Amino acid sequence: MGLFDFFKKKPAAPKVVVEVLYPQTWENGEAPVEPTVLAAEVLQPTPGEAVEIQVPSHIAAEDVAPVAEVVETVETETETETETETETETETETAVTSETNLDEGLTKTRKTWSERWNAFMANFRSVDEDFFEELEETLIGADVGAQTALQLTDELRNEVKLQNAKSKADISRVIIDKLVEHYRSQGVNEDASMHFAPEGPTVILFVGVNGVGKTTTIGKMSARYKAEGKQVVLAAADTFRAGATQQLQAWGERNGIPVVAGAANADPASVVYDGVKTAIETNADILFVDTAGRLQNNVNLMQELAKMKRIITRELPNEPQEVLLALDATTGQNALQQARLFKDSTDVTGIVLTKLDGTAKGGIILPIRNELHLPVKWVGLGEQVGDLQPFDADDFAKSLFGSLLIGDDK
């Protein structure tokens, strides 16, 4: 403990004994037997009443820092801590514009594709039925789904014959080109843009099962739009999951965005109603609604979502503009099943595929778009706010298959 470290803490008693730890003068070449002790009367001086401290004669007066200097030092350290907190907050805000490179985010998926593809081509002997059956199994193993894999294999049969491809290099080029073309073609008539109300608040409803990252995605997306100058409000309508409201409130506090919340186990629709009213009264641009991911059963869940939509449209007839389904990319085919369930039960306008950077199952994007015809609008590529990015099918195809096209396994 330093000489004046006690100034940083509230004294436990009116008098405090302070040990002098800085070097003392040795007399006759011998160290002092006992440390010198100072006694201070009061740590927080009363205005107009000076506190006198007697300094031992063998210690120079200039070696003892004045109280004013000590207070200044404490204040400086406090300011430094405050500045550190401010820097952290600034880093969080600037992270909105600091985006993870798509190539980096798809590293695991691309590595899996490359390994599967190289293993498949290593067994290449000739273009026969066994070849196409093995190709189909390889595609299924890459999480493109059975239906999509069957469709692709049939198309590749015709393409290989059409181009008279026989060598390993030609076969590889034809198949990869077809995969890239398939990814890109899915986006020709696909509306992956975000829609906003021409006037009044835009309501963006988030749906999905628990654990897929709905609340975190709302926090990131709301921060992104606020950074673009939008006035945002959040509604914590997931009142059944323990900690969901607190999690959204933490995001709101971090980003300086108001959060409308209710009591635990409150009617989610009542929170939505309060959120809509707040958005209208405050002239907000966007209202994000976090919904429950699980009730007693799927029927109850879908009925609750339908009830929320009725309340929203009663106050804002043209809303919600977006119903975004959050899916966890690491769950692979389970994500596809969830997408089917929600698409059949509610009007999903787009997909947010989270945790894409942490999985080798990024191929799940293909069956979601191909079989369900749902646009993937956003992908999560990391923990930072800026790592939530708009999905671009062309860039995705280049990042996923580019290394195979040029023969360079990244």
C-alpha cells in the first residue's frame, strides 16, 4: 500500500495510521530498526480547518506530497478510468462500421467444402452412375439438403454430357461452375432488401426458436441503424425466457436505445402494444420486436405471433414491414426444418443466418433459398456489431467456391 493510497478508500475510523514505504535515510550505514509511522487526523478536511501533520526530522519536507497533489493524482486516475470506459463504448460504436471480411467468416465452411471436394475428386475414375451417386452423397454431406442435392446432380448429368467433359479438371470445372451458377440464379428474382414504411415507424418483428441469437441480432441491427441516423425503439416481448428482457435492456443501454418491457411472464402482446404506442409517440423510425421462441407447444407459439401481428396492424395498418426469422447456421439441417415450420405458420419475409463464422455448415443457405424460396437478408460473421452484414449471393458464392475454381485451397 502506497503512502497516500488511503485517500482512494473511505476511512474506517477517524484516525488512520500510514506506513512510510519510501526509502529512509540510513544512519551510520545501518538500516533503521523500525519503520517511521505518521498519524493523520482526518482524511476529508473540513472547509477552513487545516490538518497539521508532523513530519519526522530525518525526512525532507519535499519528500511528502501535499494533500492537494494527492487529490489531484486520485482525480487523474479516476479520469483515466472514465476515459478507458469511454474508449470501450467508442469501440463498441465504431464496431458498427468495422466489418469482418466475408472470406474470413466463411473459413470453416470453405475448408469443409474443399476437403469434401478434394476427397471426392481423388476417387475420380470415370463419369458413370457411381460417380453421380457419390457426388449426390458429397453434396448432402455439405448440408445442401437431399432435395437440392438430387436436383443439382440431375442438372450436372446433363451439363457434363453437354460439355463432353471427361478429364478430372474438366469435370471439376463444370460442377463448380454449376454450383456457383445455382447460388447466383437463386437471387435473380429474390428480394433481399429491407423494407421501410413510407411514413411513421417501421416495425421489424424477429421470430425464431430460443438460442439462435434473436436478441443479440436485434442489438446489433438496432445499433447499425442508429449509427445511420435512425431513431430506434426496442420491445422486449420475449417475456417467457429467463433473462431475455434483461439481455435486450443491456443492449439498449449499451447503444443508447430505449427499451419497452413488461413484467416477467407478462402477456407478450401487451408489450408489443406498448412498444408500438411508444414508437408512434416518440416519432421513432424503427421498432424492433423480440418475440418468444418457445411456449407450451408450436400451436401456442404461432397463435401468440398472430396475436402480436393483429395488434401491430390495428395501430399501424401497413406493418410489420419485415418478419425476420433468425436461424443458427451451426444447426445445419435443423435450421432448414425450423424455416419450414415458421414459413408455414407466419409471413416470414427473410432469414437472418447467425453464427456463420463458427460452423462448417454454411451450405445450408442453398436449400433455404432453393427449397423454401426465402431470401437470406443478413448473415452473422462474428461477435462485433459490424459483423452482422447484408447477404450477397454473388459474394457468398465467390467466397465459398472461389478457392476451388482457381485450385487454391484457402
